[in-house]
Amino acid sequence: MGGATSKNRVQTANNAITDEKMEELKMMTSLTAAELQRVLVIFNKLDIFQTEQVDFSEILAHVDFIKNSPFGERMLEVYDLDCSRKLMLKEFAMLCSIFVPSCPREKKLKCR
């Protein structure tokens, strides 16, 4: 009422993002909506202080597909666009995207 609009939000464990942000992430990655939801849940579990970024050490300690890779730290460095040694949601989603079968081979080879 009264002209106020509310944006639809996708609720996750600790946080919510707008539908617009969800669409942006889907366009930037090869992730489906369901896969993005899982990425958001993982990211929010790692982002315990709700800073919207996760330190490399947290990812390396808790994300198995990165922790178990001999290239884990290097993968994080490639997707850390601002060289902060922390990944924001966008960077984390881009990293996770290369591991889904629907990701085109060219995108996997390009890395960003």
C-alpha cells in the first residue's frame, strides 16, 4: 500500500539476496537456481560474521572440493578479483560454477 514496493528476496541460512542479485549471479555463472541456492547456503555458513566475504583459510578448511585439490589455493587466487585473499559471493559463485557439468568447456578454460 502507499506506493512502497518490496523486492522479492531469496532467503538463505544467514542472509537474503534480492531476485535481481540472483538473476545477476545466474547470468555470470553456469549455475541453475537450485545450484545457486546451495552455493549461497555454503557461502553463508562460511561467512559466520556476515561480512559478505570469506577468507581463503575458511574455504580451504571447510569446502571439500577445494580443500582436497592440490590446486585449491591457486583456484581461490584466480577468482579473487580484488586480491584481498577473501572471496565475495560473486567470486565464490563463479568459482563453484566451473565444477558443474553444465558449465561450457570454454568457460572452464577461461577461468573468469
